[in-house]
Amino acid sequence: MSQTPEKRRYFRLNDSLKVSYRKLNKSSSDSNKGSSLDAVYGQGSDFDLRFQTLIKSCKEKSPEVAELVGMLNQKLAHVISRLDVDEDLTQRVAFKLRMVNLSACGMAFPIEEQLDEGDRVSIDLVLNSDKDSEEQLSTTATVVACDELQQMNQGNPFYVRLNFDRLNPQTQKNLIQYLLNRQVQLHRHQKGNMAASSR
């Protein structure tokens, strides 16, 4: 029985990259998430107007309760203003250096938890660039497979394979260019090591 070789749309490269991933909730999608947020925040001005009217009425009947509600409102506003900062901090802390197998259409790497085929994840990775500023790629991906490793890789018992859901043409072009440039860099480094060891 003849075996058909695996067809790959793009070549793959093994590289050590900073990666952050998060499993997405199956019940939520980018489209309905956006529309639900618009529905909530679109009514913000009406809500604020009604809130101020009720506070004014409450001040006449019970000044202490009105003051308490006002303080709670200020506390809530402070917490909401911190959400973006905390989310950014959490994301940066979540980055972990991993050995990944990367292509322009997907990636594979060892992970701590088992994921199911078809699960969707949010992926952020920092590309090793020679530029002064790091290049960060953010996208969503679908789990193709997640296998248990015979030997744990740096404390990670599973190996996940992902297909990127959608990369805009410019992002995919940048990723292909990075892969080509990185392959040349790694080849030169390997060649230099071989020349040094032969001396």
C-alpha cells in the first residue's frame, strides 16, 4: 500500500519564541461578542442620565444612601478604568518561551493542558526580529490535534497542533518573510558553529 506524502502549503521552521495562548469559550464568537458589547455600551448615555436623576432624588430622601451609591459608582469607574491595564499586564506575564514548529498557516508546540480537536484558541507570539522593536503576531487558531507526549517537554505533557483561522494578507506576508529571514539566520549560525568545531 503506497503512502501519500503529507502536503504542506508552506515550509515549517523550528524556533524558540515567546508564546501566549488562551482557550476560547465555544459559546462566544468574535461577531456576537462585538454586537453584545455595542448593545450594552450603546445605551450608556441613557443609563447615566437615569442614574443621575435617581441619585438626585435619593439625596432628598436619604443623603447617606445617596453618598454611598455615589462612592460605589466612583469605585466601579475606577475598576473599569483599570481593566485594560490589568489585561495587558496579564497578557505580558502569560508569555512563555517555547520551542515551536511554525509555518505561515499554523504552528505546533508543547503545552500544559490537553485540548480537544476543534477547540479554538487565541494566540499571541513574539517573533525574533533584528529590529529594535519586537514584532508581535496575534490571531485565533483551531486545534488540529493534541497528543500526549511520551516524555514531558519542559514540564509540558501535551503537544498541540494548530491551524491559524484567518490571517490578513499583510500579516501572512510578514510571517512568510520572517520565516525566510529566520531560516537564513539559523542556517548561518549552524554553519558558523560547524566551522568553529572543525578547527
